[in-house]
Amino acid sequence: MHHEHHHFGPPPQWFIKRRGLKYLILYLLSSRGPMTGAQIIDEIERLSMGFWRPSPGSVYPALEELEADGLIKVAKVEGTKKYYEITESGKAFIGLPNIDKTTAAVNDFVSLARYIIDNWDTLSETDKSRIRDVLKDLIKAAGIQC
């Protein structure tokens, strides 16, 4: 099964906006495991690098609709917090295999790296040197000879 995972990174921004919030919620639950509405809001903001923070007024109704459609279910309740998880129907709906945490991290890394490459000229020198430092470590870890 593992060989097909590399096709699925976080959807690009235009895709997210066009496909909508529900699709993104399903993607997050499939890649991150159970999350609360508040965690979903924070994670969308993080994934979009701060460009989009959906409101509770859009996220919670979307969660209710997804639950009513059987695409997600409440995994557990801790005090007042409800954790949602994707169902098999939800996974089938977005056409994703279940992705483990490290694969999800790699998907995020690849998408963010592409985003950084596209915006390289707008980065500060400080950010460029931070990226170069991480790249040196990554090259060492990957055993690539430069």
C-alpha cells in the first residue's frame, strides 16, 4: 500500500478555496487523526501560513454537516471538547488512503518547500539563512554529497 502515498500532499491554496472547507477538514482529519474544531481552525491557519483563518461560524456548521453525512464521527469527548475523526466513507469521499503522521509531515514539508521556492525573492536574508542551515542538516541526514 505505501507506494501510492507520495501522490498526496496538502492541497494547494486555490484547490482548498475552490473545493472548500469541508474537503480541507476531511484532509486534515485523515492526515492528523482526531482533532477538535479549534485545532482544525489553528491547523488551517498554520497550513496556509497565516493567510486564512476560517471562523468558528464556518467550521462548526461544516463539522455538523460532515457528521450528518457520515463522513466524520465524534471520536471522543473530553470535558467540553469534541474530537472528530474521519470515517471510511470520509476517506473514500476525498479519495485518500489513510496517511500516517510522518508521511503527513513529509507532505507538509514538500508543499511548504515549494511555496518557499515560489516566494524565494520575497524572503528576508534572515529567513534565507535559516533555510540554508536546515538544508545543510537535511543534506547531511540524507547522505547527499555536495
